[in-house]
Amino acid sequence: MKLAALLLIAPLAASAADALAPTPPMGWNSWDSYGTTVTEAEVKANADYMADHLKSHGWQYVVVDIQWSEPHPQTHGYRPNADLVMDEYGRLTPATNRFPSAAAGKGFGPLADYIHAKGLKFGIQSCAAFRAGPWLLTCRSWAARRMPPPSPTPSLCAAGTPTCTASI
């Protein structure tokens, strides 16, 4: 019986070992260089460099980290009770003074397209916010903010959006 169990488990263990990545995920995260203040131009410049010099060595991820929805962030610091840019349903959206291609409700779509066209992958730091009555609580500080009435749509994704993750 023990031999039969071993014969069944051995191939699973071997396939798990074969599935290990040869390197850890390699990429660039905006927090490491810009803290909370990164702009679209800076993200594009880093994506350009990565595509030209690092992609051939396995680098593939470009990540915009925390505070992308704050119009006036401070480097490596949070502004307590800072106003965040949100749509009419209370979903965080990129601050267009820092990410101009996000204007007119486009969100990170144009920036993601730019990065994907270079053969790289795009990511954002995101945390779902939730409503508690008329208050919106965010993971950034769990500080309560007065918000408009809850959305009539239960979806986090805008109508007609083909794909959407978390709060974008």
C-alpha cells in the first residue's frame, strides 16, 4: 500500500520541481525610485530603459506603486487625509496631473498599452476600498471620507469595460 502511494505521489513531486521558475519575477517598481510621486513620463522612461536594456535578461514587470490616485503626494510619505481622485462611483482613478493619458475616464489603459507594446507587463498597487454607509474606507489609512451615495451598480468595473481588476 505504501509503495502504491509513493508511486502515485512521485510524479507529482517531480512535476512540481520542474515548474520552479529559473529566476524570481524581475521588474521595476515605482516606489523604489520615486516613492509616492511617480509620473507617467517617469514610468515610460523606465519602461523604455527596461525594454532596451533589461528585457533580454528576463526583466518584464513595470509596476506603478501606491498613491497613484493622489494629485499632490510627498516622496516616501503619506499625506494624512489627502484628497484622492475618484470617479462618480467612488473608485480610485489615476491623478491626471501625474498620468495625463488617464484623462476622460481612460484610466491606466493608455499607459498599459504603451508598456505592453514594448513586450513588458504592467501592474499597479491596488487595494479595494469599501463603503460603510456614507463613508468610503481605503486601505491606505482606513481613514473615513465623506462620499456620495453608493453606486447603483454592484460592479467595480465601469460599464462596457472589457477587463478590469480591483479598483481600476
